[in-house]
Amino acid sequence: MSRIAGVFDALRQSGRKAVIPYVVAGDPDPTGTVALLHELVASGADVIEVGVPFSDPMAEGPVIQKGHERALANGMTLRKVLSTVAEFRQQNTQTPIVMMGYANPIERFGYEAFADACAEAGVDGLITVDLPPEEVDAIDTALQAVGLDNIFLISPTTPESRIKKIVDRARGFIYCVAVKGVTGSGQLDTEAVSEGVALIRAKTTLPIAVGFGIKDAESARAVAAAADAVVVGSALIDKMEQEAAAGNTSQIQVHGAAVKLLQSIRAGVDSSPS
């Protein structure tokens, strides 16, 4: 059983839902990402999404775009992201790590070489935002060869016929996008999220994580009532950016802003009706 499947199985047996924070590797400080990952685990993260900085992150809103820009300016690369995961694995061998990024850097790396490097570093799954199921055969073969899960996004505008095609290719979990548009945008409609999750759940037994628009404990609690996991990214990155902008630039202060929010989201998810 993969680390991702193991975590969701354990949570299901205990009647709990997963909390999945997203951070950009190398933001706000390239030397602090590993410490931040450990702090997020200690604050209630069950799975962590690590964003791979990219020059044109088309699915991201302004907050995460700025995080990508800062990370690139800090010299973060795909290989350095893998090194970051490998360093995290020196102390944590339980928490699943999902890398989230875009196809271009992976294609330049080479699918087989990339999959091997991910497995060696301790990555468990991959979300390639701009690689649709019709174009995943080559990379999926490489990922399956080393036991990595290929995770796909399903948006509110995805037609039902296409949902079936996506879930048939997916492993690990399904990432259900809660709002139309980019990360951090739009007004969260929890009724529409519940309907979308139900539509997906009718077509797969994979866990369903919901993200894009989770900002606080209240929104996390509402989404967790329907989903198996809640993903939060923009809100965490925004908290750290605000702390740094206020002149509080130490890792303890900057990371602390994200940790405090994640703890509240964890509490919100745990208080949600199953």
C-alpha cells in the first residue's frame, strides 16, 4: 500500500478527514522549506503538497504566483525541490509528499529520469496541472514503474463524461477544484462543492480532496462535511507574506503565521460532521 493510500485508509477507519497544506518550495526562504514542512506536519497536516516554482503558473492566483516568483528569485529549481523532499525524508518517512507543478520542467528533465528521481527523493504523488489525461501515457508509465500516484484536477466546469475519463486514470486521490478560476479566487459555494463531490464519488472509490478557496476554519469545516480532505494553499502563503511585509522576517515569525492558520483549519476539519 502506498503512503497516500495508507494515510487515507487510517483516517477513514478513525472517522477523520485529511488536511493537506500547499506551499511553494523555496518560498519565502529556500533554506527554511524543510523546517516549514516539519512544522506543518506537527500542526496537523496529513499530506503535504509541495509546489514546484514555475515561470508561468497559469492555474495560480496572484498570491501563489508571487510565491513562485520569490522562489525562482531565490534560485529554486526542480532538482532543488527534489533535494528538499529528500532532506525532509531524513526525519519523516510517514507523511506523503505530493509535488504539484507544470509539464515543461518535467519534460525537460525526462519522464523516466524524473520518476526515478522522485522515487529516490521520497515523493509519493504528482499533480501536473497542465497535462490532461489524454497526454499522460508516457509520464504515467514512468510513474507507475516506480510506484508514484498520478493525481488529477477536476474543476466545476468538467463535464460528467470527462470526469469518468479522469478518474479512470487517477491514483492516490482526486483533487476537486472548489471554485471556477485560479487558486485563491472566487466565492466558495459549499452546496455546489457538495454536489460536485457527490458526482465524482459516484464514479470512483478514490478519496476526494477539495481545494481552491479554503481560507479559514469555517470554510474548511464546511468542505470537510462532503470531502475526504481539505487543501489549503493561498491562505497559508498570504499569511506568511503579510508577516514578512510587516517586517517580521525571522523564520519563527513567518512560519508561525502559517502554522497558526493551519492549526485552526485542522480544528475546523475535526469539528465537521462526518
